[in-house]
Amino acid sequence: MPSEPSRTLETFPNPNPERDYEINISTPEFTCVCPMTGQPDFATITINYVPDQRCVELKSLKLYFWSYRNEGAFHEKVTNTILDDLVQAIAPRRATVSGDFNVRGGLHTVVTASYQKPA
């Protein structure tokens, strides 16, 4: 597996697809760039999901997060894109992605996006 930024999320079979259980993944080292000012944005990204048939592989997720390091992205857009990419990769039963962005200019932003698999 490469050790450079990548937008590919690798997956593996859920070892217990018959059961609902929650996976919580968090990184305090997420960075992107403000598309208006070019200044860096730092955030803690937290993913909570209930897998269906697939789970996300963690090293690929780390490299995925790394791919945003020099990309201009509004907080709202990047949080929703992470959720969309996760849903596309693993089709979870439900998922929530939260971006808790560090204070900048006196403002603290938390963006939360959720997905629920249709019945």
C-alpha cells in the first residue's frame, strides 16, 4: 500500500455483518486550506458508523485524510465530502462525520453530516 496521499478508500469484509455495532474513528491531525485566504485549517475529524457488508481500512483512511492537506475546502464542503466518499466506499447502515475545526479569527466551527441507509 502506498505511503502518499490518496483519495482511494480501501475496504475489507465486515467480520460480523449479522450484528449492528458502531465503529468510531477520530483524528486530531486533519488539515486543509481555507479557499478564501489560503491559510491552513486544522480539525479533529470523527467518523462514527455502523457497517453493513464492508469496513474501511484504517491506513487508507489516513492517506485519504492526508490528501486534503494542501486542498482548499470550506468546512461544510469537506465534512460532507468525507461522508459521501465513506458511504460510496462501504455503504454503511448509518454514518456520521463531524469536523471540529480549530478556532480561527475568533470563530469555532463544528460541522456534522449524517447518513442513514434507506430501509
